[in-house]
Amino acid sequence: MVGLPLNLVRGSSSNRDGGHMSYFGEVDVGSTFQPFTAFCEHFGFVPSLFRAQTLLPRVIRADAALISPILFTNQALSRAQKECILFALAAANDNAYCSNLHYQTLKLLGATEESLDRIVADYRQADLAPTTKAVLKLTLKLGTSEHSFSTQDLREASSQGLADECLLEAILTAALSRLLCALSIGVGAVSDFAPRAAPPATHALSLCSDFFPAAGEKLGFNLHAPELSPDDFAPFAFLRDQFGFVPSVFCAQTLRPTILEAEACAIQFVLLPEDALTRAQKERILLGASQAKLAKSDRALLSFAEKLEAADPEFSKSDIQTLQENGFNEKQILEAVVTTSLACFFNVLQVGLGAAPDFPAPWAGKRKRDAKKAHLSSSDQRHTYVAQPIDPDAECVARVLGGDLGSFEELMNRHSQRVYRTLVGILGNPDEARDAMQDTFLKAFQHLAGFEGRARFSTWLVSITTNTAIQRLRERRQMESLDETFDEQFRPREVQAWTDDPERLYSRAEMRSLIENGVMRLPAKYRVVLILLDLEQLPLEEAAAALGLGIPAIKARRLRGRLMLREALAPHFIQPERKGTKGVTI
Amino acid sequence: MINCADFVAELDNYLDGDVAAAVRVQLEHHIAHCKTCTVLVDSTRKTLKILTENGLFDLPREAFEPIAEEIMARVRTKEK
């Protein structure tokens, strides 16, 4: 942890913007409130952004849970580098409160006013290390024009010597910037310092026009992400319990387990308690639900969240009043602000990490952008990452959410084979798979209200299916893990030529029995991949997202599974006159 | 020059036609001279064909109907 000298700066009311208060009342949380102690240590005082949330101390705990591991530690990036990212992004997004906060913090860390002004004007001319410039280039792109952000941007940063750990921290810091900016707008944070004249931005962000989208880039984690299992890693177990599966945005951050712990902790503080908004209301904000079929007050709540997420310059106290007129009290509105800010955080992470959208970005594509900043000729032409597939189940899902239960039966009919095969693939037992179908579809029905996103319904359903099956494996304590690392070496031994037309050797029923037996004898981790990819023909990215795997990992399993099945079938199909030769070590 | 292990590492991509032209040339040069890898390619391709064309793990309609009825009964109970 890196602290700042105490009492060097302070957020006195005399420095506030004309003595105005934020939109929410402040209450005394005591002198030993741990998050405030941490903020004092690392900012030198408690910024008004956090004091404005004291009506709900638990949400400040959520803020602190995220900020501490992301910002207050020197790891791949230093605190100063991360403050630099936060400062540049806040300035680029015209957020006066946050740019002032980070400006003052950087001064305390030793930066001169001149150097900071140069960062805003054009960071390329600033006296910064090449790696810091590379990180700024990356995060400015992610934080100001995420729709054109692509793996090409990461590759370029990588080519300048930034390791995956650096890139992950940079992306997390950009996400944190979005969270802090949304919070400051939503709570109406008043400046902790006297206003300063900002230099004209001529502007570093014009660099965004240097980038071109890599059309057709596939989804998949952009950074190395070692596998973690919900069975061994508590935050993943928590997320699986809450969402029915581990959303891929979390699977993509396994390089930093402490961050995942912090994110799970923040979700726990914000999502679970129902002393202000209900869990359903918060899930709708977090998952970007549609306003259709909602009561008037809940529609107003989502409109409020949408406006805040878009950093609409017209967002003001009148938006708070609109919610009050719809029956929401101060605590509920504060929680709406915090939940929206959390959604913003995950939105940036999802884009930056290339996580498949099973945890959809709220109101994707609607975010209002200042075209002058990003120099985009047409945002529609530049969408690269969010290649939104048409979901053939979308209408049916909407009908179910509208109360038409018959449409749920239709969804079951459409997907029963896929669900069954996935369950067979993991459980290795057709009878148990039939039994588990009931759990799977009931869970899907139960969580359907939180689904409305950009992920395909089929992908989402396969994720639920997978997790239902894994849960069963755990309950029966059959430790056939889907996550363990590869066996030492797999050496194909049956390398004798096969007969030209294997299917003429057996009847169709015999053939089916042979192959089904071969598939069932595969270890579960290969069996399920083969079933999803080769039998169900699920796109690679969707199967990877459903199983919480990265693309390289799922491809490795597919190869191993295919070779093992080939090995198992070989004795039935080899030409009897041929003799084997050597094996091949993979 | 690539060896058998290199070839096997690229086998999936090769079968799926997902390799760059330069890599494909090297892979094909290898199998032209390696009987073992020729067998691997041929037998893996046949494995995939019989895996995908035999209607594996089908759940018969009559087996699914009672399951669906039970699920819908519970769904309707939850909605009440």
C-alpha cells in the first residue's frame, strides 16, 4: 500500500464550490470507519465523493473494496501511473470533480503543475516514461471510445513492452475511472479544492483517430487468464451462487485474484442487502434490463441509471427529484447511483478484457459520445467489439418475461437436446442428465428476469446447464474436475491406418453405441468440450464463455478430446493388415 | 522444419482450415513425408465425421415430454 502524507491536503468546506452540498445528506459514520481511515491514508483526506454516500455506509465499503487493491497498491503499475490514468481520463471526459481530485493527488506525489497541464494538453509531449505514455494511449482509447476499442489496441501496447499484468491493471484503472466519474456525477460531489483553470485540450484524444477497428475480430479474452475453479476459489463460488454461473468478465481477470475478491466483495455490499432498493431493481440496473413490462416507477429508475451511465451533461439534481416524485427515497436513489457506477465499471472491464458479453454492458450502444473528442466519423461504422448477433430466442424470452408461460415451454423444446447433451457431457450419465434437466430449466426460469442482455439466450442457458451439472458433481463428491490441468503427456498409440469407410462396418445403432461409449469414457473436461463444439456446433467463443474458459484453453481441450476419442475408436476401424508404427508425443 | 509434435499441436487448426498459408505449406510438407501424421489426420477427420453424423445422445421426444410437464407444473406453482 502506498500512503500520502496526512493533512497535506484537506477537503474543508471553505474550499468547496461556493459552499454547495452534494445531492445527498451526510451523516456521521464515526472516526473509526475503516474506509475513511484508508482514504485519509491514501488521499490525505476523505474526498467529498465518499462523504456524500454516508447515508449508506455499506456502499462506501464497496467503493473502498474496489479502490484499495486497484489504486492504492504498487504492482505492475505504480500509484503515480494509475493516478495519471485517472487524471487524464477524468479530464478527457470533462469531469471537473475527478480531474481536480487526481490533479491534486499527483501534485502530492511530486508532479509539477506544468507537467500535469501538459498531460491534459497532449500527453505525447509530456515528460513521461514511454511505458506510461503507452498505458495512457491504451486507456484513453478504452475510456473515451470503447466501441472502437479492439484487441489491436492491446497488441500495440503489448508490442511496446507492456506485460499482461500491466495491461490488466491499466484496464482496471480505466474501469475505476468510469466508476468514480459516474459516482461524482450521481452524488453531485462538490470540489474538495479551489477551482483551477484547466488548460485547453488540443488534445491527447485526437490520437483516437490513429486507430482503426480490426473488423471481424473474434470475441475472447484479450489477456492471459489462468483458470480458477469455483470449487477452490471462494469469489467464484459466490458469483456462481449469485448469477447461476461465473460471468466471463470475472474469468478474464484471474491474473489478479485479489481484485476478484474485491469485486465479489463490492457486489456483496451493493447487490445483496435490500434495505434500500430491491435485489431485482439492482439487477435490472446492473444487467441493463429493458424497460418493457415494468411499473412506471421502475421505468423511471432505469431511465435515471441510463442517463447517469451515459454521463449525460444534462444530468442534474432535477433527475434526483424525478425519482423522488416516483416514490424513491434518498437512500434508494443513492443506491441507484452506486449500482449504476458499478455497472459502468464492469462495462469498461468487459470491453477492455474482451470478455464475452454474458454480463451485458448496460444500454450498450446508447452511450452518448462527444464526437469531437473521439474524432469518430460515425460511431455505427466503427463498432468492432460488440458484434451483436441476432438472438433467435429474444422474442420468446420477452414473451415469457411478459407473463406468457407457454413461451417458456417453447424455449425448453428448442433447447432440450442441447441442455441434455451438455448435462450428459459433464455428468457422464444419461439418467442423471434427465434428472438434472429439471433443475436447469427451473434455474433458467428463476433468473430469466436478469437475463435481458446482449448474450445469446442459448449461451446463457448452456452456462446455467454447465453450472447445474458441476454443482451435482460436487454434491455427489465425484471429483471429476473440469478444471484440472492437462495430463502429463498424451501419446497417440493407435497410429494404424483406418479403413476407408468406417460406417460400412457397423449398423447405425452399433455405430452410435460405439461412439457414445467412446465419448462417455473421456474425462469430463474433454467430453463436454467435444459435445458443445463438435456435436452442438456452438461457436468457439460461446462455448468458451459458457465454460468460463479462454479461447486457447478450450482449443487445447478440443484437440486433446478429439485425439483421445480417435484413440478409443481406432481398434474398431483400423485396417487389419496394417501394423502400427511409433506414437507421437504432444 | 516441423516435427510430429509441432504438427499435432496444429492438427485442429489444420482440420478446421484455420491456419495461415505459410503454416499450411509446412504442415502439408510434413505429412507428405510422415506416415504417422498422415494416419492421424485421416483418422481424426473420420472420427469427427462419425461423431457428428450419428445423432448421438438424442433425448427421445417421449422421454422429454414428462420432464417438460413436471417443469411447467413447478413453473406455474412458482408464478402463483
